[in-house]
Amino acid sequence: MKLIDLQGSWLYRLDPENKGLLEKWFTHKFTEEINLPSTLDEQHKSYPNTKTDVEDYLTSNYKYEGKAWYQKNFTVTVESQNKNFFLYLERTKKTSLWLNDIYIGDNDSLATPHIYSLGKLLPGEYTLTVLVDNYYTGPVLGSHMMTVHTQGNWNGIIGEMSIYGEEDLYFDDIQIHPNIKDKNLAAKVVVNNLSEETTGLIGLKMYEEEIAHHVNIKKGLNHYTFYYPIIDEVYWSEFEPNLVSLTVSLLTHNIKFEKSITFG
């Protein structure tokens, strides 16, 4: 459940001399503003590219390679204080995260969202400080996320930027794998339980009938695979991109929620 949209005005500070970690910039209040989601190049927040040589690839008007710090405050309300908070950054480079002055972790994925668990937070104001590092360490050449040869070696955060909240029990992942030959689908469901072990029902519904399964839910990640029959479905093709929806629900003695997945 999305609680806070982080798009908009952030504070930032460039770190070309690579001294921010040593000087603990995550404890500092930055002063210069930048609009995110975006890049330093797009916002003209780095150094003008004065190189005039002709290259065989696209070049940036503003170049920056190294560490850049981004900072934003957010508020936790009384209504949301019992949620488990997560920071979601859809696409960026290598990141490190601090909540107030506390180090949360780092993520170096170049192909998936960066998701950080912030835990449960009391009502009040908090400061996020995100360190983004696009320094090229090699030896990869021609990479669209690491070198200048395709989309440029940019620094910034793009796509969705948000804080969302989950209950102590929630769907961590749901994957649908249709099998046309056997006329069924496999639903691979991952439930994350941040509380004590419990039991419940996981239901699958694509037509009128819901198929429910009794499950034991241990603390931590729980992996399940369920099957659901496909009845005279119109299939997806490049000429007729038909889509259907499967609703997966979870019911325990005190929690009930569902999520719908559209596929073809």
C-alpha cells in the first residue's frame, strides 16, 4: 500500500572528491534543490560538458561520474504508525541509504528496483539520505547502465519513488505461469510473515469459483505453488492481446487482503 509519494523537490550535494562518507554527510542538512525523479544531467545540476570531439555515441550536456547525495524529509502519521515501511526506488545506480543518521543498507542492482525495509516507525518527521554512485569500475564495455555508449552514465533516481506500508503479513511476490497444454496455471505465491507462526487460507479466483487452500504460515518468507484450471479462455497473441485477471486472497484469524494479477 503506497503511503507517501516522494516525487518532487529533494536536496542534493555532489561529492566529486569522495569525502562524504568520511565526513558523515548523512548527518548534514543539504541546501541545494533538485527535482526527482530525474538525473543530474537532465536537471543541469552537474558540470557542463565542454568536450567538442565528435563521438560515435550520444553525449550528455552535463557530465558527472561519482557519488551524489540526495535528501528528503517525510512524515509518518498516527494512522500509519503500525505499518511496516519500505522505500521503493524504481531505477537508479548503486545506492546506500540512511534514515536520519542510521545506516539502513546498500543495493547495487542495475536492473531491478531498490527496495529498503525501514521497519515500523513512530509518528513524526524523518530524513532520508540516499547516496547514488555511478562511478565506472569496469570491466564491462558498452553497458547501457554503466558506460556512456548508449543512454549515458547518468547519476540520479528515475521512475517511481515512494514509501509504502505493509501489514505484518503480506504478499511479497506473486508469479503466474500459464500452461496451455495442460489447461491450467501455476500461481507461485510468496507470503512474508513478520509476526508469529499462524495458519490461514489462500484463495485463487479467476472465474466465479474460488479455490481455497489451507496453509501454515511460518515466520519469514513462505513459498507456495497452487494450480488453477483454465476453462475455455481466449488466449493472448500479438494480433489479439487478450488479458485476464487472477485474484489471490489471504485470510487468517485477524487479517484479510487480496491482490489481482493481470496476465495473458
